[in-house]
Amino acid sequence: MVSTMSSPRLAGPEAMQPAAGAAPVEWRIEPGFVPYPDAVATMERRVAAIREGRTPELVWLVEHEPLYTAGTSARADDLLAHDRFPVHRTGRGGQYTYHGPGQRVAYVMLDLQARRPDVRAFVAALEDWLITSLAAFNIRGERREDRVGIWVERPEKGLGREDKIAAIGIRVRRWVTYHGIALNVDPDLEHFSGIVPCGVQGQGVTSLADLGQPVLMPEVDAVMRSAFEPIFGATADAETAIA
């Protein structure tokens, strides 16, 4: 049986703050749907530029058309509907995930060498970010020691039942992070049925809308930005398109 206790913090929120005087993190909300291969190629270029000191860090908020992604630990048996949506192999950690309309994907490109070179602490900070964002909508999101992502207890579904509301899958190259998080705002939850999400059997998925919070994406974006800054530092609107 899964413990209902959240795992302990690996570091306080201040652990991922940049050095004094560092440039703010660029914050960009991409209009429309971004093709997944284009997103990965864009992240690859941006990560290289951040590592070389040619461009600021970036949080890139996007939506995708319906698709499944397979992380580095994906198991073939966890893909249940092979022909339903495009399947993209990707270099992030984790297993199968779904992306689609109504889900806010945040690609987080930060230089941990300039913050704290500790991947576990970075993941804990991402969890803090999501938990704080959900709390603004009166939703108690929790981390689990044996499962990645953010979970919501659903006792009305049965003893010990929980639903996943946000996924985390990252990659780190020379201490610069990319890929990131996916928060279910109001996606079609039935689309998750084509995979075993993140390899977890016996639990479900949920969203803000499913939990009685039918908020619009701009409101979610504003809350996420407000919750991001105390953990990761100041942000500034990106003035140009991502190269």
C-alpha cells in the first residue's frame, strides 16, 4: 500500500536560486500548438546556447497536439494503443506520457552549475513548484517516494486510490536542464488510456477541471509564474521568438 505521507524535501526552495546579480529567467508562452520534434530541436539549440553563455535561461510554456512520448525507461508493454496517436522516442527520463490540448507543458532550461549541481534537488524543486501552483486552486498535490510526479488522493474512488495530476520528466546535459513538467489543466483524460502513464498500474489521472477547477490556461500560467520565482528566481518576458 502506498504511504499517504509526502516524501521529505531534499532542499529548501532557496537551494535553486541563482547567484546574486544573475540575469532573470526568460519566460515565454508559445501560442498555438508546437510540433513535438520542433520543440525538442529548439530545446537542444537553447541548451547549447545557455551552456556557452550566449543566452539566458528559459521556461517555455507550450501545448502539443495529441501524442505519446517514450522516455528512456519506457517499456514496450506500457504502450496499449500503438496506432492511436504519434509516438515519439525522447531522451528525457521516465516512461510513457501523454501530451495534448488542455495540458500545460513547461520546458525548463536552467543552468544547475550556476545554481546547485544536484539533479535530485532540482526535481524536488520542480515538485515544490507544482505543489505550490496547485495549492492556489485549493488542490492538495503530493509527492511520492516510489512514484514520480504529483498526486492527488481520491478516496471517493476507493481505499488508497490516487490520481496523477502532473508529470515530471527531465534531461540534463552538462548541468543544463531541459524537458520538464506537464500539468493537466483540462485535457481529454480518456486519451491517457492508450498508455500506462509513467508505468504506474492501479492508479488514475486527473486534471484541474476534473477536480472542479475549470480554470483557463492564462490563469494557470500566471499562477505558475508566481510560484516559480520564490523557488528559481526572477523571470522576464521573452522579447523575441526562440531561435
